[in-house]
Amino acid sequence: MEPLSIDGAWCYTPRVHRDSRGDFLESYRAGELESATGRPMDLAQVNFSVSRKGVLRGVHFSDVPPGQAKYVTCVAGSVLDVVVDIRVGSPTFGKWETVLLDDVSRRSVYLSEGLGHGFLALSDQAAVSYLCSTPYAPGREHGVHPLDPALGIDWPLDGEAVLSDKDRDAPTLQEALEAGLLPDYATCVEFTKGNLA
């Protein structure tokens, strides 16, 4: 587990054992994640998406508490995965970092509660698995427009992005801030320390 430049996000690169039959790897180890983050990840839901090239999903986040930690793996194809710090008061507020997730390196990204997440499908088809710490709850789920010029995420688009209506209508980071939708950094830190329920 290697920390990313945004506090609360890590990248895991597994050892891939290849032979004439194919590949074998451990894509998730609870002990390694807990050792890196200082706490276990409760598994409440597993999501799976299949996207065609050019599909842009995100930037999504949940209210904290309880928030939703995610462990994201691209099991087939490739995506550019993006972690966005949308926590008000964070030293890296508004910053983002990308990680290429694909079916060759088999890397995964873990992001703790309060961080924004999105990805762009780079291959003709990309299948992504998300381990989630809490189940989906529509009233707690929010988004920031992934093409917000103020965020300036460097999506390697080849043409126009394919967005859901929800993502197309999502507020900019500034609009989400003014509407009080964004999580508070101090609250997120206390929650991840186990001081908030």
C-alpha cells in the first residue's frame, strides 16, 4: 500500500504470478489495508460497473458520517481512476490525483470517507469492482461535475465524454461548496479515527 498525495488515499500494487495458465494475484488483503490506514475496512456492499470507452463516471462522494470508503479495482480493460479532495478545510482541497487501473498491473485504489471518486474508461470495455464500507443510500450520495474547469482534471478524452444525466447535472465544486454539500475535513479526520459514529 503506497499513500497517494491526497491524505486518505492509497494505491495497492499486487504481486502478479504469471505462468502458462495465466495470472494469479491477491487483489485485496485486509491486514495490509488496515496496517496502511490504521483501521479496518468494513465491507457492506460490492458494486460492479461495465463501461464503454469514453464513459466518465463521477466525481461521487457521500455525507460523512457515515461516508463510504471504497476499494476500487479494474478487473478487465483499463480506466484512469481519479481521487479528488473535496473536504472543506483540507490542505489539499480541490486537488486531485490519477492512477491507471488495468488488467495488467492489477493495481487498486483505496479512498477513505469524504474523498471524491471518478474514472474514465480508456479501453473499448472496462469492468470495475468497488468494495464499499457502507451500502448505497440515495439521500447521502452527491457529486461534483467531473468536467468542472476549476477542478481542471486532466481527463485523456478522445472526443466527448459519455456522462450520466446525474453527472452532467452535478454542481461545480464551488456550487457544491456554497450549497453545503461537501464534507468537512476535520469531521472526516475524526470519523476515520473512530471518534464519530
